[in-house]
Amino acid sequence: MITKPLSLGLLAALNLSLSAVAVAADSMKINDIVIAGPLRAAQREAALKAVRAFYEFWNTGDAALLKQAVAENFTDRTLPPGRPQGPEGPAFASRRFRVAVPDLKVTVEKMIVAGEYVTVHMSFTGHFTGSFGQTQGKGQPIAFIATDLVKVENGRITDNWHIEDNLTLLQQMGVAKLGS
């Protein structure tokens, strides 16, 4: 759904491009895309292509998609301890997380494209059937949210700021308990 008034010609062109995004992302669901303000068609398409590939990577673990999405100088601006900086960081995180949750799926709930920045709010689901540290999963379902702000330059993601609901995830895995 587009929630910004657009001219009829621009709306038709945008609808065609967004339809192509939805078709290309077969295994990843995108619920809502908002284009905030005027954006050159080429810039919009390049941003959507990079961002779609990045979240399809998180959905599938396919490193080729990550390579399409991120620039050589990719910088994680909220780098967690133990994760390498640069393009290897997301690959490292995905591999480790898929050991714990092999059937991990991502749904993009809302994507807001504003110039060279794209905000993406997503939900993750799956089952904890693998291991996380010393904890072995028992098949319990997991469902948590995350929000990213990515910067796209020349058709590639250069920067990422992110926040995940890790407390919910760790509670569902049985790794963390709230209260006593």
C-alpha cells in the first residue's frame, strides 16, 4: 500500500515497480511500502532492489543475495559484540542464528523509502530446533520484531542501524527469564 498522494502517471509507474518487487521476493512477504516524498525512479528502483535483496538474504540465508545488497564499505552502526564489521557481519549473524532457528522467516511489515534512507520494520518467525550457546531447542516457536534504518548509495546498502527485540527472543528460547 502506498500512503502518499502521487500524480496518476507516477502512481502507475510506482505500482508497476512495486509489483515487480513483490513478485521477485517470492519467499519474503512485504506488507506495506511507503515512498516518502519525490524520488527519481532510478534511485527508487536501486534502493528497493538492494533492500529487497538484503531482507531476502535474512529470509533465506543466501549469501549471494547479501553480496548483491551491501557495498564493500558496508558499516554496521550498531555492531553487536562478537560480530565482525563489514559485509561479513550479517553473513556471520545469519549463519549463527540459523543454527538455532533453521526455518527462520522474515516478513517486512513496513518499508519507508525516504531519499537514500530506508526504514524497515520486520517480524521474524521460526522454531528453535537447533542450539544457541549451551541451550538446545525443543522446537518451540519464536516470534520477535526488529527495525532497521539502512542507507543506500549507488544501489548498495552502505550503513545499517538496527534494533531487535532480543529479550523476547531469548525468553522464547528459554535462555532468559523475566523476574524471579
